[in-house]
Amino acid sequence: MIPLFKPYMPAKLPDLDRIIQSGQLAYGKYAREFEARLAEYIGIDEVLCTSSFNSAYLVLIRTLGLGHGDEVVASPMCCLASSQPFAVNGIKLIWADIDPSTGTLDPEAVKSKITPRTRAIVHNHFCGYAGHVGEMRKIADEHGLMLIDDVSEAFGTEYHGRKAGNWDADATVYSFQTVRLPNAIDGGAVSFKDPTYSQKAALLRDYGIDRARFRDDLGEISPLCDISEAAYGCLSSDVNAYIGMLSLADTPELLRRQRENAVRIAENLPDGVEPLVPLSGTNPNYWVFGALACDKRGLIVDFRAAGTCGISGVHLPNTYYSLFGDQGVFSGVEEFNRHFVALPCGWWINDSAL
């Protein structure tokens, strides 16, 4: 059976054993190089890596000054890992409905959910399919809100030729967990439009320490380097960064394969299944191939019984979780969830399998 997800690992990791035996495993040379290569690939000035996607979100939330009692508008059709960081910080997630034909946040629904307590819009690009990028930026600007792009499933996805992370959001959060591209086994990252936020985030991910001033001429901790803010310890290790860096080098070719697979899959869908159509000007990474099935359950049962490939609805709408409170029924979310299925589209699928 073709798996829906599969971790990518570079065929050769020539320096891994040397790094492991070097005694220098923490954030260092390879982590800095991984960050530089990520920024170059995305087309921005700076990316800050963290030890996990969760820690990336926590750093982002603190950097933007979001806290208890604030509200953010978001899509409930997302991974729980993208919503829990707000909940643990006492930030209320206000769900907005989605377009049931695309799975993307509906701009008009977002507008209707904005209140005086709203601080940000969280734009999750579901399963690698970019949402209404320009419209969300416009809404955020009109209402004086911050725009957060969650591209945890959309690394390499393009909007009018620009890669995810370079879409003019105030902040972007990335995941390099095992089934993402690039794969660092675990890891995440943040980037910011405003460099002052980047400076703050660099401190918040490293116990509030300014490393340029932390040690004196003897290598001792300097009393002149003040620690003024409570912060996290979530720097990426050099081991994770090295694996991620080599995985990143292969990512353009892997994405090319996935996009070619998507074309062939779209031509061979069974009756009663329609491909999820990307929004105009967008080019998904095809982390999965999204489709809408007349009989979702029947399709899943049939595919699994045939043993041909893994197929799944991937995420349960977060509206089903009592953690976020009862916010009513969202017709677009319900309609989309009734029909959405993800088929394998990854780099591991060859022509014969299709």
C-alpha cells in the first residue's frame, strides 16, 4: 500500500557521525547555515529555527505580544498543533468559516468575526493549498490586525511566484517535523516582516540571552549582560539542523515530483471524486493531493480494502473539541469535512504506482 505520508531522509549524511562525536551538538555552525539557506530559499532576510513546531509557535506568540484575553480569528480546519499554542496562552481562538469548495478561510467570514478584542488573523494554508493571501493582508491592514501565516503544511507552496514565508504576513511559522519538507526529524522556525520582531524572537528562543554579550574576555558569564525577560530554551540542535539542511537541498526536486504526480492523479480519479482546485495564482506543494468525494467514507473503505494506497481526511475540525468552547455550527467547515479526502502525492510515488 502506498502510504499517505513518508519521512524523507537524504541518502547520505556524510558529516552526521562526526557531528555526533564532536561534542558540539547544540545550536551552532549547522543551525546557522540551515537558517541562512532557508532564508535564501524563501527569499527573505532571516529565519529563526527552533527545536519544534510547538516551540516556534510559542516564540511567535510571545514575540507579537499576544496574551491572555486576546482573540485571534482562525480556521478550525487545521491541525490541533496549530491551535493548542494559543489555548495554552489564554488566547481565544475565534473560528471563521471556510469555503467548502477549497478548504480555505472565507474572507467575508473572517471580517464578520473581528471584534475590539481581535489582535490577529491566523491564516492556515490547509494541506499545502494556499488560501486568499492578498485578501487576508488587506483585511488585516483595514482593521489594524497582525497577520500570521501558518505554513506548517505548505513549505514551498507558491503565491504569484513567491514562496510561502514571503507573502507579506507579519509573522510566519514553519514545521520541519518528520513528514514535512524539509525534514529535520523535529524542528520549526519563525520569520517576521519587521526586523525588530526578529531580534526579540532571537532572545525569546534562547532564555533571553544576547549571545554577543553573554561571555566576557575570559569566557565567563558577564554581569554586564542583563536578562530582562522570561523566555524559552528551544534552539535547534546542530544534529537536527544538519539533517534539515541536506533535506532542504533536495526539496526543489522532491516538490517537482509531487507536482508532476498531482497532474497524473487528477487525470485518473475515480467517479464521484473531484480534485481540490487551487486558488488562482497559487501553486500547492502537494504535501497531499486534496479531493472532494461524494461518498467520503465509502471511498476510504474501498481504497483501504483494495490495499492500493493510504487515504484519509487528515484533520478533524477543531470545532469538535470542547477545549475551544461551543461557537456554533459552521456550514462551510461541515460541508468540507463531509467530502474532503487526501490521497498520497508524495515524492515516493513512481510512475508505475500511478
